[in-house]
Amino acid sequence: MASEYYNPADLRKFGKITEWSEALGEKFFDYYGKVFEEGALSAREKSLIALAVAHVVKCPYCIDAYTKDGLERGITKEEMMEAVHAGAAIESGATLVHGVQMMNKYEKLSM
């Protein structure tokens, strides 16, 4: 039995998800590939976005993959950390803005 839930070697197995659902797996990888093609945003910009999102959704596999991808694209450690902070700020703000719901409910119940 593995001593940890997250095994970095499992990232290399990601492509095997099509073995259990070929049609859906292929559609996902087609979509995924299209998303990361050059477009209105560069592949470099998309890599930074993916790195930030990977931190927000707390996916260690994605963090590993997009840290490596970023290095290969010449993204600096400062740019990576700034992207992570941008993601963290949005996540924090989203949490705090839901405080308005709590405030509204409190006011309604305390009348």
C-alpha cells in the first residue's frame, strides 16, 4: 500500500483514463488540447492561468505539470508566484464575498 495518497508517478498514467471510457476520454483530450493551443491568449499565458487554477483547486498533479510546463516555456519563478497569488486573491475574495450571504441571513434572523 502506498504511504501517501498523492503519488507523483500517477501523473504519467493520466492518459490511461481513456481505457475505461474511450469515447469520453478522447473527447476530453481533444478538448484539452484545443484549449491550450495558441489563440487570443498565448500558450505561455494559458500555462500561467493553469498554474494559478491548479493551486486554487488544490491539484498536486496539475501543480507539478504546469510548473514543469512553465519552466519549459521560460516562465520565471517570480511570474509563477505572482500567478499563484492572483489565484489566491480571487479564491479569498470569493470566500469573503459569500460573507454577504451570512450578513443578510443574520440580519433577517435577528430582527
